[in-house]
Amino acid sequence: MTNSTLPYASRLSALPPYLFADLEKKTAEKIAAGRDVINLGIGDPDLPPPGYFTRSLQMHVADPDAHFYPTSRGDPDVRKAIARFFKGRFGVDLDPESQICVVLGGKEGLSSLGRAYVNPGDIVAVPSPAYPVYAQGITALCDAQTQVMPLKSENGFLPDLNLAEGVRALFVNYPNNPTGAVATEFFWEQLADFADTHPETLVCHDHAYSEMTFGDYIAPSLLQYTKNCVEMHSLSKVFNATGFRIGFAAGRADIISGMVRVKTQIDSGAPLFIQRAMADGLLSYRGTEPPPEVEKIRRVYGERRVYAEKALALLGLDVTHSEATFYVWVRVGDDEMPFVERALDHDVVVTPGRGFGAEGIGYIRLALTQPLPRIEEALHRLV
Ligand SMILES: Cc1ncc(COP(=O)(O)O)c(C=O)c1O
């Protein structure tokens, strides 16, 4: 019998240390001590899912076939429903047989995609700041290397695609986490041109926030501009359904097939009742118009955003204005950590920008996942 620790696979050492551990520890200590902590750190919606969505879920749990193994690609009827939604919402025709795959949330879809296409030593172009899964869950866990594409305020937080020349895979995300930025028409065209002229590169658009837009802004799909890509969609955010783990990938049939091959070895598909609730959720759209319950959710996040942008600007901070997402990206100086610590001293949790990559240093991200009065209270505490 030996007491030595079994070493992790070497790829785990490529994952950076968990930056938020200290922040989370301090937050937990404060809560345990009975402090009134306002957490604007987590992008997990506080609002409940739309009632019609949960009622659909409850109904489908009792379907006589709901207890069987689902399939990794997703139920054929659910894929047909996704295709109908996609046609109405984006005006894009998808073949439900070959161009759609149901995923257990965008995160699973992205990592399955990586497993299918990224070889050890490959270069993967990832934005910075960005959702950390591109650099870590995909690139590091596939023993690959990142090519960083900085997102800078002066460029509207859009990457320079020249930096992605020759890479194996390229990930972008608009509306964007963490900056809230949306892409311009010109950028979509540039990206489509890149996808069409770079057959060696897998181009993935992560559309996790496609429905979280406000005012007149409607987010397009990259598939409106090119067929040579794959796009990841999620019901997590605007359906307030992060815990249901459901979404879908859409795009080029060969790319979808690669993902499905990985998924058949790893998962056996999303539970059928959750897939069917997703289908009901999406089919309630009328073209680009969401059902009233989803519209109401958008309105609530939109109001919070308007308030937070204005209040932070009044504090003299450099706020990134946007018509999308519940994230507010704020420049607070050259080093954001003193601001983050000071906020914590006032029992307010905000995310340091460096958690999203080195280009995030000097920024904080506020997730507007608290009721408006709590956001107001948090910002008052920061004064
Ligand atoms: C940009 C982005 N992509 C994907 C995801 C994953 O979403 P889910 O796995 O819940 O569908 C998130 C979640 O925060 C995100 O911010």
C-alpha cells in the first residue's frame, strides 16, 4: 500500500490556477458570517424560466418514451423543431438530419467540437478576454496551443482575423461575454470571408447570448453569412435555464458529424423531456419575435442594463455601452484587483477582468443577475 498521490494527466497542468478561488473563499466566509453579500460575479440568471417552458418540461417527463436512452445527435422531431425555429428567427435553412446536433449546454458542445477537431500541438485562435472554455476546456484539454486575438475597446472588442491565419480552429462570440459587445455587419462579412477562404480552419461562432438583446438590436447568425462554420446555441441564458443543460449546434454537416462521433463516446444525449421542452420553447417564437414571457425577461435585463450603465458612468467609470447581454464591462484602471477587493470589503462581488484573459486586466465584469434594487444597493455601496 502506498500513500503517494496518483498524478493527474499532464494536460491538467496546462490549465491555469483557478483565479477566483480566493475571491470565492472570501465571499463564502462573509456569507457564513451573516454579511449581506450582493453577488454580481456569476452569469447565472436570478429569474425563473418562463412558465410555459417549465410546464412543457413537466409534461414531457411523463412521456412514455422519456425514460429511454436518448441519442447523441438529438431527437429527430426536436431537430426538425430547431430547423423551423432557425428558419423563422434567422432566415437560414438547415437540414435537421445532418446540420443540427442537440448539446448538453453550449459548454459540452464546445468541448465535444474541440475533441473532434483539435490535435495535440495544433494552434487554436481564441479571443482575450473571452469565455475561458475556448482556451482551457478546448485548447488546453486537447493538448493544443492558443493564438490570442486581443479584443480592444478601440476596435469595438472585435478581433483582428489576420491573427488567425493558418490556425486549426477559431472561436468567436457575439453578443460577447464578458464585454457585452455586438459584432458589426462588416465584421460578420469579414468572418464569413475568412471561413470561406480558409478551409483548413474550423470556424465556430458561440451564440450563447443570441436572444439576450435589447431595444431594436436583433443578433444575426454567422450562418446568414456563410455555410462554412458551426454555431453553438444555448437555452441557458435568456430562458433562465442554466441548470437544464440544453442547447444545440448548427452548421456544416461534416463538422456536426465529427461532434456527434465524439458525443457517442461520451454522452448518450440530453434527456428527451428536456429536448422536447427546448423544442416547445423555440417553437413559440414568431419569426424574430420571442413569446411574451421571454420578451418580459429581456425587458427586465434590459432595464437593469440601462440603470447600471448610467450609474457606473456617473461614478466616473469607463463603461462599455451595449444593447446585449447581462454583462457590464467596466474599465477601472490599470489594475482591477484593488477595485475588486474594495467592492468585496463592501460586500459586493464583481469579477476581475483578468479571469477572462490577460487583455481583461484593468476591467471588471458585473453580471446583472440580481433584482434591480439589489443592483442599486450594490452600486451605492461602491460610491
Ligand atoms: C460565451 C459563453 N458560451 C457558452 C456558455 C455556456 O453556456 P451553457 O453551457 O450553459 O449553454 C457560456 C456560459 O456562461 C458563455 O458565457
